[in-house]
Amino acid sequence: MSLLSTKGIYGLSAMYELSLIKSDKPTQTKEICEKAKIPQNYLEQLLVVLKRAKLIKSVRGAHGGYLLARNAEDISIKEILIALEGEINIVQQQVENSTLNLFYKESNQKIESIFDISLSELQEYQYKLNNQFNYTI
């Protein structure tokens, strides 16, 4: 069982790539596709959803493309995933057992808290990854 679908995984990848760009210049879809390894047709569908959720903005024209709508520090992973996936839940329905319902509710809250970090905080994982391979002799 996977908690996130391809839509969430690819959408978060696209948003992460946009967060790494330090320029005010819009990034074209082709560049996002190449960096995030996302098929262009699929990315275009995701960008529509992210734009509708006001997480990105588009600029038209020859030098157009996409930008984050807010600073990466102000966009949470949870917000991105909810825009793409809907609510983040282990189960989407109530069951007959009150004990299990409480367990599922608390589990959902814990999962949401995992994703309640800013987009910019993903760069800490890049730092961890880089340091994992830096051995001192």
C-alpha cells in the first residue's frame, strides 16, 4: 500500500525543483521535466492543479514558464500533497469499531505532521545526503 500516488510524487518533485531555482525568471516546463524526470504531458496536468491551488504562478510568452507563488519557506509539503492527492488518510471511511476509528484518526494526524514541513526544508535532506558521502580520513 502506497500512501502517495504518482501524482503526489511527481508534483512534489516539480515543486522541489522550482524551489531550487534562485532566479526570478520563470522556468519552462521542459526544464522542469528534465530535472524532475517527469513526462511532459503528465507534468502539464500537475501544473494546472498546482496553479489552481495557488502554489505556483505562470508567466506567458516566449520567456514564460512557472514560478513558486510564494517563498519556499511559506509552502508546506502537506499543502502540496493535499492539493494533488486530496486529504492524506490511511483510511477514508469510518469503521464499526470505535477503537479502530480513534487509532486511524490519530494515525492520520501523525502522518500529516510528518509532511508539515516547508518546501525549503527539503534542502536539509540534500545536505544529509551530501554529508553521507563525505568521509574524513
